[in-house]
Amino acid sequence: MKRISSGSIGVDQGSHILFSDFADGGMMWTGHGPRESRHTVSFKEPYAEVPSVTVSISMWDLDQKTNARADVSAENITATCFELVFRTWGDSRVARIRADWMSIGPLRDPDGWELY
């Protein structure tokens, strides 16, 4: 469990279309090449510490003739940004994906003092 002792807590959220490969015959749709998509997401304001980040698939468009395999995660989380990552494998054909995310963590107190 992450305990936040700060009086200022920030919550940020967003939505991101990761790719739309069916339109141009991209790798996720054809099933050839790297089957990973990474996008850097910056927070609207830096956190005082590394926040907790959750991600979820909010829209997916898959080929009905293949297995539906998906892994979506937040990686390389810092106080200012994180990488939103989608992976698939095997015979899965993914036309497009949209992911939603939410972060929560302590903010710097504007009246706070930083002692060295």
C-alpha cells in the first residue's frame, strides 16, 4: 500500500488512441513485425513523488477470426511521465486500441519548504 502523507494530492487522467493499424496495413493488423506499441504520456503537473498509475483498454477493435490477446500496462513511471504500453502476440490481429489512464500521488505543497 502506498501511504500519501501530503496535504496536496493530485489526480490526473486521460485517454489515448495507441494506433489505428487497419487503415494502413500496420504491424498490429497484419500480425508481422514488432507487436508492441509505446507512447510517452506526460502529467499535467509534476508529482512530488512517483505516482500510482492505472491503465485500461477503453476501446478495442479486433479481427473475429483470430484469438484476442492483449496486454496493456504503465511502465517507466516517473514524477513527470510514464510509458503507456500495449502488446499482443500469436495470431491476434488488432485494428485499433484506445487506452484510458489515471494517476494519483502527492503534489508539492505551494506553501511547503524544502530543507537541504
